[in-house]
Amino acid sequence: MMLICADFLKENFTRQRLSVKGRLYPAIIPVTSKKVSGKIISGIKDSEMYLLDAYEDFEYKRITVEVSLMDSLEKLLVYAYVWGNEKDPNLYGEWDFEEWRRDHLEAYIEMVKEFMEEYEQHPGP
């Protein structure tokens, strides 16, 4: 099965992803009448979904949301990982992708490599 990636726009989530103090990744939380854009990836196997759930860990909840494709009027139901505690005091300010890429991408890649090494020692179903 082929993985397909498409741009989307999700209403009712923060227009701005939030930074998380001391973390190399952002969070999204539900906020009325705001939007967040992102990517949809389809064709994911159950074992890959398990891996994503393990990676996102307890701080995120995987929920089903309706999104609109940016290049059409089509709407889809997809999974999104949403920060579990909307009132977390570690959430702050706008998360900037270009700043993250410049300042944190290398450290993030290392963090993911370490996660994968540990996961491969104790894989899920």
C-alpha cells in the first residue's frame, strides 16, 4: 500500500501551534473558531499506527477530527494527536517551524533515532 500525503486545514484547533517548555516539538489544543494546517498521511498499517501511538506517548491523545483538504472542498475524518492537558503551564507562545528547523531539527532527529532504537528492542504488536 502506498502512503499518500495531502495538505489540510482543520477548523476548531489553534491557528498557532504552541511551544512546549523544554521540548523539541509543538502541541495543538482545541480552540473555538481557530485553524491549524498540516499534512494527512494515509495508507498507514496497524503496526505503524501502534508505533506512532508509542512515540506520541501519554502527553497526547489521538482523536478523530474532520479536516478540509486545501486543494478541494473535500472533507475527511482523520486522526490527530492533541495535547492532553489544555491548561498545561508549559504551553506557551507561537511555535515557529522555520525557527524549529534552524535551531532544533538535528536534536529532534537524534531524539527520534534514540526512540526507534529503544522501540526496536521492545516492539509492539
